[in-house]
Amino acid sequence: MTLCTQWVNIQARLLDNKFDYHTIAIDPNNRIWLGSSNGLYIYENRQLNGFAKTANLQVSSLCFVGQTLLIGTQQGAIYLLPPGERIPQKLVQCGHPISDIEWKPNHPLLIATKGEGYYTIDPYQIKHWSTRNGLHDDFIYQVDFDSMKKIWSASDQCLQIQDKNSFQFLDSKDGIPDLIVTSFQIKDNDIYFITQSIHICKRSINKKNTSNSFTTPPIQPSLNHILALDKSLYISSDSGLLKYSLIGQKMGQTFRKQSLQKSIVDLEGNHLIAGKKILELLPGEQVQWITESLHQPIRNVHSILALPDQLWLTPDRGLLNIHLKNGTEEFTQINPAESKIDITDIQFKSQNEFYIATSGAGCFIYNTQNKIFSKVPLNATHSGNTILALSADSNGLWMATLNGIWYRQNLTDTFISLENQWNHKKIIANDLLLRKTKQTIIASHGTGLIALGQSGLYDFGIPLGISARDFYHLEEDSKRRIWTNARNQGIYCIDGQKVYHFTEEEGLSDNEIVSFTILNNQYVVCVSQKGIDLIHLNNHFITSYPAEEMSLDFEPEYQSISQSGHEVYIGTSKGILCFGIPSYKKIIIPEVYISLLKVMNKNQAIKEQQFDHDQNYFSFTVSNRSNHQNHVLYRYRLLGLSDIWSVTSNHEIIFPRLEPGDYQLEISNSIDRNFHNAQVCQYSFSIKPPYWQSIWFIIFVFLCFASLITLYIRFRERNLNKIQLLEKEK
């Protein structure tokens, strides 16, 4: 079996190929920050932007403490960049290069150096740890905490473990093949690390437990970084990206044969790799392929059933069982190839038995223990050997065939024609749903949704306002809502008498949903040729994974889908696509925020809210928290200027020549034009009027004018008095 070994199937999206990147970090807004020998960069809104004031810095480490970025350099300096600022502030100058900075909530800040040990910093004290007070070596490559708040450090001498003021060491006595450990990662109760002598190792953080330890043979020179995820180890090396299982087995060929320095995952579970003139984004453990069995390629997977740690699937005319943990498999040929009879459906019957439907040989029960197929006996009058779909409960079995719908309530019963029982014309059904309320719903071809009630069969969709007539599949979620996909009309959710309809206008990648399933009662996973969509069950928000963004070139089979745990297995013409939601992945609702404010083309702190009258040209750069959502729309209005919403796909919103006054900018974003459940980001500011429009200036001018008039009147009165005196003297 080949699981995610064909790197060509998991293509990367190139973000940049101009600079040499040494380190990479993700901020709380899911933006990508990069350190290079040419300074600091940020990748946001599909653009790479540099910080001009950092061009002379050789950035070696990045770490976020909340929203504040700490920058470590090869020159030994540490800088601080507050949120919204563009110019880093120098904090301290060390005597040796900064190799690593680490911080976790409720933990001290760790700063490692190449030559003077490391520092621990908390609100109360700063401590310097070196060979003078317990370390074996001062040349530190990396530091981190384990779950018990012990500090681990990789050095030229060994792995060092600090527990308060005492030290332990993992060295040659513990089977470490090379004392120079260059990178490590702690996962659960284990530590994975790489050595300068090109070994990959695993040890328990409890030194006494050696049961799951491993050390690989030498691999290739210059291993630079190790990343341990849910199911895989990713090794960045001078020769590309290597992938190993968590038990030390190599998985596939080297990807991207270039010098890579580091790889991380962002909040969405995307895998980012950075190195010499390369920055790329991979789907990582979200998307994997099973493309080969031990003996032949896997193609045309018409039906699939996922169980914990194993898959049952139908590549062409056989039944293949794959054990995912150890890679073993069994293949059973049900019908000879020349019969051209395919398996159309697999349904779970009991712990060791499956129902198997075929396209011409009827229905079978397969026992997984004795590997025996037993044919389900059909009535002599039942000519429906071509079975389109099965639905089963503890004892009953329903079959949708080309000769209508047949069912039996118990194992000993004979099959009954549903249509003959209720004097109804034959129904061509694509799926059957046996509801928890004992109601049966039929997804038919050409006659819409049909329900079986106490008085017989009736149209279930028309009274609810559902006009579609061709339906593929039915499922019921934990809240007893019915989900069904219609041909070229998206997917419906029926909640009692309420109907929710999801199409491309609501954010789906395509109206033709080929297959769907409900995952962990959290999401409806919809598959189309244009990608994969997640509908959140709690708020109906849609998260899209377009095929072009995930570099997926696949043709999914109709309703060839099954889920187990946190993963969905999708049957396609090219094999099995495994779409997973890793434990570290957060479903990002692309909330909008203002990432940059320019006033009169000059960067301005976003917290600034009052501006002079001649600061009236505003440019807002808006962003969202997703690194893979491409088609995001923004809706905005500026209260005080207009109450009308404007919609744009641009990340820059400009307001030129604003008049003095009070304003409130409101922005929301969505992947559809309806802006369902869109959250609003607000920013209030005011532009002060010029001094000649201020009330005090107006009062002052009025007083001056009044004074002038008064003076004029007095002057005129004096002149008149003088004239009168002169006339009297005459």
C-alpha cells in the first residue's frame, strides 16, 4: 500500500522564490512571518511585504508573545515589534547569536544562544543558565518545554533537561548515536530529534521508558529541522523535505529537492516550508492519497467503507481490505472480470459482517472472519439483481434496484416490493434513509423525495417547497435534520418544516455535489469536482477548499465516501483521497480585520483615532485569517459619509478628501455575496475641523468683528461730537 507517498499528487503552492528564509512563524491572526538574512517579511493577502527598517538584520528566530513579535538575530540582538507597528524596537544585545526564542502561556520566556547558554524570563526575574550553573554545553540550537514544564535544550554535547535547578542529560549512555542534536520536537510523552550525523531518533521524555524508542540509519547530510504532526514526521534538509512515519519508516520520495531550513503548520493545518529561495504551502496531513495496493494501482473506487484503522473498498470488481496501521491488505475477487459486474455499495451489518451490493449479481453477506460470501436469497419474482443502494438496520434490509424498492423486516422474511404493497408505480431510487423516527425517506431519480407514512408513499419535498426531482443521497444528523444533495442544485437541509438550501450563491464550490457525509456531527463534508466544502452544523457557515487551491486533480465517484474518526475517505477515479481534520487544525472563519492604515500615504498606528483637517486621505488594508481562501469578498460602508454597503474583492479600501467630522468604518467579509453570519469589524475616527471652522475661532472672529463695529461707532460718535462743537463755536 502507498499512503501519501506520491508527492506529485500533493502539489505545493509557491508563495515566494526570491529570498533565503531561515525561520518562520504564525501570528494569532494566521499571518505568515519570515526571517531572512535580509530582514523581516510578512506574507498576507497573497503578497510578500518587507520591513524596510530591518533590511540589515539577519533574522534567526521569531516568536509571538500574544500579539507582540520577538525577533532574534545572528548579531545577537533581540527586537520587539508591537502589533500594528512597522519599526522594531531593540530590547537587548547579547554577545552571541540568538538561536531560538520560545514562549507558551503560563510559562517563562526562553531565549537560547549559540555560545552563552539560555535565559529564562518571567515577570519577576531573569535567569541565565550556562555551564557555570549546570549545563553541559553553552552552544544551544533549540529550547522548549515539555508537559511538566521541564526545559529541554539541544546542544553540541547532548540533550539537556532542566527541572527547576537540577539537570539531566540524554547522551551516548542512552543510545544517542550522536551528541550533537540540532533540532527536536516534543509530542505528547515523546521527543523526536535529529542529529548532526544524520539520524532521526525518538525517545520517551521519561528516560526509563524505552519501549517505543527508535533510531534510523544515517539518511543524508544536513538535516536542519524536524516537525512532528499527528501521523508523520517532516524533516527539512539541504536535499529537500523528507517524510517519515511516527515509528521511523520512510514514506515516499524526497519532495522539493532544494535546501529547506524549517517547516511549520498554520492555524488552518496548512504545511509551510521555507528555505533557500523557497516558500511554499502544502495541504500537509489534511490531504493524502492512497493510490496503490501491494500488487496494482487503485483506480475507480465505486464504494468505500471506513472503519477504525482499516478500509474496505471496491476497486473495479473486487473487495480490498487495507489495514492502515501496518499496511497489510487482502483482496477478494467476487465476480470474474469477464462478467463486468461491479460492487455498487457496502453497508455494515454486524461486527464481522457486511452487506455487499452488485451491479448484476444481487446482494451478498461477507463474513470477515471466515472470508465467506453468502448470497442473500431473493424472491423468484424479484428481478432486481442490479442494486443501486442498500440501507440496513439491526435486522431489516432495504434495497433500491432497477426493479423498484424491496425490503424485509427480519432475516427470515422474504423480500416485499414496496411499490406493490402500496399500489405505487416503480421508483428508481439512488438512496434510502431509515430514520431514527422509523420514517423511511427515498432519494429518487426523477420523482423527487418520497416518504413512507402510515397511509403509504407520498411526495415529501413538494410540500416543503423543494422542487428538485433528482436526488443522490440522504443522511440524518444528531439533531434529526435530513441532508440531501440534488442534481445540479446543491444540498438541502430539512429541519422539520424549515428548509435550508446551499448552492454556489451561499458559498459552495459547485452546485453538483457528487458525494457528502456528516463528520463527527460537526460538519457536512461536500465533495464536488471543484473542491471540498465544509458546512458547519452549528451555524451553517461554509469553509471551502477549492481544488485549484489544494492542487487537487481528481474525479470523485458518486457517493463513494465514508468517514472514520477525524478523516473522510473519498473514492475517485485515481484512488482514495483522504481528507482529514488534524488535531492542530482550527476551522478558520475568515474574520476581517484592518491590518494596515495609511493616512496621506503614511503608515499610521491603527489605535490613532483623531486626525487633523489636512489628514483626509485614508487607505485601509483589510485581511482575513485564511491562507488558502482565495475568493473572499469584503463589504464596507463609512457611516458619516454613506449608509450604503459597497462590495469588493480588493484588500485596499480608499476614502479620499474626507470632510471634517466623525466617522465609523464597518467592514465584513464572506465567501459568498449573501454575507451569511458575517461578523462586522468597526473602526471609529474623527477628522478635526480646521481652526477657522472651530467654534472658538468663530466666537473670536465674532467678538473681533463686534469690537470693530463698537470702535467704529465710538469713533463716529466722537467725530460727530467734534463737528457739533465746532459748529457751536462758530
